[in-house]
Amino acid sequence: MAKTYDALSGEQIKQKIKKKHVFRCICGTLGLIAVPLVMYAVIRFGIMQEHEYFTSIIILAVLLVGFSVLGKTLQKSRQTIADIDNIRLFRKYGSAETIAARIAQGCESPLMNTGRSFVGSTFIMQHDNFESYIPFEEILLLYRKVHRTNGVTDGVYLEVHDTYGDHFQYPFRIGKKHEAEMEKVVNKILEQAPNCRVGYTKENLEYAKAAAKELS
């Protein structure tokens, strides 16, 4: 059964976002503990015992980058949990209550409601990720992306860039019989987004970057 949001409240949005970032904090903390341990093992066994300098240095460099990314992700999640009312989503598009009301209204006539994406009459978002919510009128660029493994298509997405420089991928169903779904969504977005461009090109990417607004 497709998930719906006709009784969604602002508090539910905030709690869902908090829950996601608490989970990220737990995973991030475990990662920050694990990375130094792996680095120690690489130095002790890879360099000191096996004298595999080149491979070990590459692994250590990757681990250092991963450690930095984990640290930044953890910091961002902690800030989100500590000040949920002022997260980026609400500063862009209004309070949790305002967004909840618009999402609930969009449940009356959704354009698409699949296992991973929800498209209302005026917005698009990923299921269970309210931070991916974008109103149609705030979209600057969109294009189709296809993911393949060993030449076999295993993912079809609509990549969407908003007016604040953020972008998200929204999964669509695979197969020719579902191709019209994306076309229908794109056409509806274009009706409400006068500044939106379509297509993955250098010019369009530069346009979206240049037109993005600063978020106070």
C-alpha cells in the first residue's frame, strides 16, 4: 500500500528528521572510532610487517578522507538535532507546519506515489526524507539519470536542483510502461516553474549554479 500524508503534522516532520539524524550520529560515531583502528592495522601490518608502502599509503589516504567526511556529517547532524526549527529545509520553504499543510493538501491529487518517491500536485519529495521536499516553483533544473550495473538498468531517477543550490535524486519505476510517469511529472513541474530548465548539459548546470540564491 502506497504511503500517504493526508494527516501529516509539523511535529511529525521534525521528529522524523530528528530520528534520521540521530541514526546518522550513531553510525558516524562508530565510523570515527573504526577508522583510526583500521589505520593502525594498515600501518602495523601493511607497512611495518609486509612493507607494502604504495598500497598502504593509498588506503590511509582514503581513510583520512573518509574520516573527514564522517566528521563533517556528524557535526551537521548534531546541529540539526540541537536546532531543528532552524534547519535548512525550514529556512528555505517555511515552518514545519507550513510544509506539512502543503504536503497534506498534495495528497488529495498526487501525480505519483511509489515505494520511494511522492509527487504531489505542487511538490516532489522522497518518501521518509522530508529534507528532500522541493516545491515545484523552486526548481531551476531537472534531468533524467539512469544507473546501470554490468550494463543492466537498475535505477531510474529524476535529478532536481532547487533555487538554493541543493539537489536530490527521486527514484522512478523502471520499465517502458512507466516512462510516461516521469514525462507527466516533468510537464507538471514546468507548468509551475517558469525558471526551470531541462537536460543534463554544461550550460544548464552553470545556469543552476549561477541562479542559486544565498540562504540567510
